[in-house]
Amino acid sequence: MTLMSKLFVGSVSHHRLRPSRHRLRYRMFWLLLDLDEVDVLPQRLALFSHNRFNAVSFHDVDHGDGSSVPLRAQIAQRLGDAGVDGAGRIGLLCMPRIFGYGFNPLSIYFCHDRQRRPSAIIYEVHNTFGERHSYLFPVRVRNSPVLEHRCCKVFHVSPFLAMDLRYTFRVRVGEDQVSVAVKGWDRDGPVIAAALVGRRAPLTPSMLARLLVSHPLLTLKVIAAIHWHALRMVLKGFSVHRKPPAPEAAFTLNSEHDSQ
């Protein structure tokens, strides 16, 4: 059986444009998991487990609504509620847990219909307060290698960003490369730009072992970096916005005129 799941190695960068400039860039790796394969992967990868502790693991509760319901079923149900055919493959781009710890500022679901055509993309955003929210976009144009979406911000992520923003997402996933670009805009123009770029690597036990050495404590480094850069931004004089309540709905369905 040929695996559909993939491994990508690359970097993530953030560039704050206003009121002053602040940059960060880190080396990362991600799994693009076929949610129908998560119980098969541990048989192929000695260092990987599903819903169990291992050096590298994937836990359903880290995504979706955090319940014990299998993630594949959750997403298919959500797609059905939105009138989207989610009977085909669902791939999730995310960082795994490393030695039991995981945190994903952004995870992306690539959903397909029963004819194996792209049917929706879901951007699942996590903040450091233990909250998460998802922006769901039906795919209207299926013959483009690049997908672009726009929406209004409804979920608090950073205390240094106000809520009156609009996001633009630009995503491209090929056989050998993945790229995601996210920009935040306010009435005066762009405020922040973030990018994720990764190249495909062999999804093998030896490669996972190498990445555990070259990217030690990956997910712990992510959360530590978030707080370290928050301190630096406070010292630079960035304004801090009070955290609003989380949205009542776990998903925001974006209509056709919001996506391209």
C-alpha cells in the first residue's frame, strides 16, 4: 500500500509591518496526514503513534472540537453541515506532538469529494489560551494549483493584533513542496505577513529520527518562541489588546464571495 501521507521540512516566518517592524524565522517540519491512514502509519513508522505517547505522535484531541470522536468523522460531519461533500480524502497539515507535547498555531485540512476533487479547505487556528477556531472555505475553482481565500478575523490569536483585521490566505500543495502565505490587513493596509514553506522528505523511521536530532523539541520551541518574541515586542512598545471572548461557534463558514 502506497501511503498518501507526506513529510515536509522547511521554515516558517513572520514579519510584523506596523507600527514598527519585527521579524522571526525558524526551521520546522510538518506532516500532511491522510486521516484515513493515521492507524496504519504506526505499523510503518516505529517512532510514530496515533493517540499514544511516542517520540512523534498525532492525537485527535489536539484538533477539531477536542472530543473523543475520531477527527475524520468530526470533519466529515462539519463539511456535511456546511453542504460540502467531504466523502473523499481529508489531509491535515500540522506539526505532530514531539515527546508528548504539541502546539499548532495553524493547521490546514485539505478536503476532497467522492470524485477525489478538492471540495474545501479548513484553516484551524489555535491560540496560547487553549482555544481554537476554524475558517471553512468551499473550493469553487478546482483547476488552479494555488488557492486563495479572504475572510474577516473573528478569533483572537495575538495580543498585539486588533480584531478589526481581514486575512488573506494563499496555499499551494504539490507532490514535492507546500507553501502557505497569510497576511493580515486593517483599514490602513497590511499589518502582518506570515509564510510557511516546506519541501517533501521521505516519510521513513530514519528521517523522523534525523529530524528529532536536527529539530530538537520542535513544538516546545514553537511555544517558547511565541513568548520570547512577545516579550521583545512589549519592550519595543507594541500596543497590547485585551483578549475578547472566543466566538460561540467553533467554525466560520465563508461564503463564495469571500473565496477565490
